[in-house]
Amino acid sequence: MIDSIKHHVSDDLLMAYSTGNLPEAFSIAVATHVSMCDICRSTLESFNAVGGALLENNSTVAMSDNAFARTLDKIKSMPVVPDKPTKIQSDLPAPLTDYIGRSLAQINWQPIGMGVKQSILTTSTEATARLLYIPPGTEVPDHSHDGIEMTLVLDGAFADENEYFAKGDIEIADGSTNHTPVATDGRPCICLAVTEAPLKFRKVFHRLIQPLMRI
């Protein structure tokens, strides 16, 4: 948990996550933030409880006569689950470890210019999730968005024209947002950025090299 988190996931996005209606990339961002934030975790648990109550109150559906036997057969055919492994220390939130390993040092960074590096996660195609490494004092070029962009700070901090985002904070931007994020506090900023469409850079140069950056 991080007590200093000031920027949270919206209730609408938490509800969509609770009901399984988010693309995989956005689900990763929400799950990672929730693992770091007591406030959003509590809200999500409330939504999950409401969903459970609605399911309990739904009318029953008739099952086939052999449904129980088929269920037992499936259970018997499942592989044996090994004993719970010893907990391994990690400097990453648990929802990210299946995608990039247990340490920031394991990330396979690819340079995209100005010292900025990225690592694109393998997810479904509805949206893109990437880790970004931004050197201290470096700006991400001025841009807007087609659709939603979620940026979760994993280490360090960044600021744009309006807000400051530290570890655990999440920025949710859309087409109404024009900004130039910059890594602050004299240290690199590592963040998880999720987009459902390419960024809309304002300068022609950045638009021309955008296909090379894949962002």
C-alpha cells in the first residue's frame, strides 16, 4: 500500500474491471493500481460484493442430469497443483510479474529517443500496454489522445501542466487532454502506460517518427 496516492482510478473504470468489461491492457493497469491503493481496493471490493449479491438473487437455471458427473470428470482431469511456493521478493506489484518478471532489472528496454525507453507488454489487441523509462528532466513531446490513456507511476514521478504524479498515482487522459509530461524530482520515472489508440503529437517531426516509436 502507498499512503500518499492522490490520483485514483475512476468508479466507472473500477466497475468495468469488476464486471470483466475492460481490455486486458487496461485491466493490468487497474489491477496494478488497486494492488498499490487501499482506497481503490476497498471500492472494488464493494463493487464485487454487489455483483455477487446480484448473482445470488438471480433466478435458477435448470441443469442437465449429468452436469455433476461431468464436473467431477473435469476436476479429475486437471493437473495436480504443486504445493504453494515460497514467497519470492519482488520490487514490482504482483499483477505485473506474470508479464515482465519480478524485478525492474528484468525489463527488456528498447530505446525510442531522447533517452526514453519502452517495453511493450504482450496483451490482447484492443489496447496496448507498455512500460516507459523516462530520464530525469526529460519531456514526453506535447500530445493529445484518441481515446483513453492511463499512466500509472511505478517508480519516480512525473508532472504535466496541471498535476504531479508520484508512485502509485494514475493519470487518466482523453481527447480533451493536451499535455507535456516530464520526469521530475531529479530521478528517472518508470510508468505503465496503456492506450487504446496512438498518441496525437502536435509537432510534425514527432508525427513523422511516431511509427518508429510505436507509441
